[in-house]
Amino acid sequence: MGRLTIHSQQRLDGTVVLAMRGELDHATVAAVADAVDEALRNRPARMCLDLALVPFIDSVGISGLIRAHWAARRAGCELAMINASPFARSLVDKLGLAELLQSAG
């Protein structure tokens, strides 16, 4: 069980970036859902989840990423995972979620 911090930034093109630092697990997934919901209130066309500093994701964290995808889709927002840590990239690839999360970088 780790701690997770989330920094939200809006780029000039309107893209919202949620940069996460820490573990994405059962203890922190609610914070991700809250950050995604908050970002979607402003109706961005695109949102990126920056996972560069996320060294661990458990099954509940993966479920949270999938829920974020569907929440964004319902809001008409494109969601992408960017700068994934080696662990996050490997896990997403092994689970066949790269296309769903439009992972890049």
C-alpha cells in the first residue's frame, strides 16, 4: 500500500495532464477517480494520465484506469496513458490494454 499524489495541469492546447507519483492500488484508486472526475467537469477534449513515477499498479489500480477510460469516453474526452514507468508499460502491454488506454511514450 502506497501513497499517491496527483498533479493536474492544463496545456495550452486544452489537454489535461494528470501526473501521478506513487503506487496505484486499492488504497489510492479513489483519488485517481476523483481527479479524473474533477478534470472531466471542464469537458477537455483530451486527458493524459502521466504514469512516469508510478512504480506499482495492482489489479484494483488497473480497474481504476479502465474506469477512467470509460468515464472519459462518456464525457466525449480522449484518454491516453503517457510516459509510463517500465512496470506500468509492461503490465498494460501484458494485459492487452495498450490500445484501450491509447498508450504513448
